[in-house]
Amino acid sequence: MPVSRKTKMLQGRMANASRFNGADSPAAQDARREWTAARIEEYVAEVVRQAPPLTPAQRQRIVDIMRNPGRDLGGDAA
């Protein structure tokens, strides 16, 4: 998947924040969080674009995963 201009810009901000403030600084952590969120958004948008329409139950399951990422929601991982 190609990387967007936004993601490249955020990656640069993350690198600068790490370089000038330290990798564990609040500025670097914030930049890393923004970069990660942008990558996830782009990936999810592409997957949704390519996928057939989801049922309401499938959409709800995905919402539940986003709200509770560490929780075992049951069901098969297939």
C-alpha cells in the first residue's frame, strides 16, 4: 500500500521529535501516536474500500474491537 503525503509528513515529525527531544519524550510519543493513527486510518480505509458491504453485526464487531482492543471477543479468528 502506498504511503500518503500525510503519513510521510507525520513520520518526519516523529523522527524530528525523537531526535531533538528523545525517543521517550512526550513530544515523540505524541508524534508516534499521530503517525500510527494515520497509518491505521489509511489501512482501514483501503480494506473497507475493497471489501464487500458489511452486515450491521459485522460492523458492530469491528467497533467492539476498536473500543476494547485487548478483550477476547470470542469467535473464530479465521
